[in-house]
Amino acid sequence: MSNHSLPDGARYSFMGLFRFVFPVALLFIGAALLAQGFKHWNTSRQLVSSSLVAEGTVIRNAAYLSPKVGKASSLAHFPEVRFTTKEGAEVKFVSRVTSRAEQYQPGDKVKVLYKESQPDDAVIGSFQALWAIAIIFTGAGLMVVLFASWFYRKALRGWEKEDSEEQGSKAE
């Protein structure tokens, strides 16, 4: 069906709505991803600047069965670490960040960040544990926003082209 057989304005109905709503929805999704990335970045930055540092020792890799939808389960490894606070209390914790089984071996020394008031809430001071999630969310958000901008520019060019074609057909 050609655009000329449609009533005035009707050709903009579905495609026009799609051209506007799709990039706007992508912009909101991208903004949400960016917000999460900056939130994680800020949390890690505050953790690094306000935490005490201790040397910890990996006790073992705690292996947990990780269910995957529609696939066989796989093992997820979380290093269990022991460290001593500046007050002399011995603390054990299991990292919240999974790792490859071979990344941490029992006996490995690791940097531990902890808050004096909450030593049980410690984290391994690795790049992966502190910054990976922030980088993933921020990078994904930037890509989605760039794609939405590209899509919107393409839609605008399509509208301009359709308008110029319409002006040309009216002049005939």
C-alpha cells in the first residue's frame, strides 16, 4: 500500500509513533543503566576512600550450584577469606563476587577492605570486585543511549525525506 492512498496524517500514525517511542524508551533504559553504573561507581569509590585495609588469606573456594534457566547448572566459586581487623579480631567472609576456580587458591594473600563498624561486610579489594559492575552498567548504558540517538537521528531524516517528497508531490 502506498503512502499516497492513506488519508492525510495517517501514514505517520504507526511508524511515526514507533520512530518517536522506540528511541525515547531506549533513552530511558540507557539512562537507568547509566544511573546504576554511577551508583555502583560511587559506592565503590566511597568504599575505597572510607574503608580500612587488611591483608587476608583465602581459606577455600566456596562452590555453589548456580541454576541456569533452560540449561544445566554450573558451579559458581566464591572465595572465602580470613583476615584480622586492626583491633585483633579474626573475621571470615565469603566474597559476594564470583570468580573462576583457579583465580584464588587456598593460601593466596588478598587485599581486604572493611568498615571498622562492619568487618563482616568486607570485600576483596580487587578491580573485579570493586569496579567491574560499574563499568558494565555504564558501558551498556552508553551504548544504549548512543544507539537511541542514532535511531532518533535516522527517524528525523526519514521524516524530513517524507516531508520533502510530500511537498514535491503537492507541487505537481
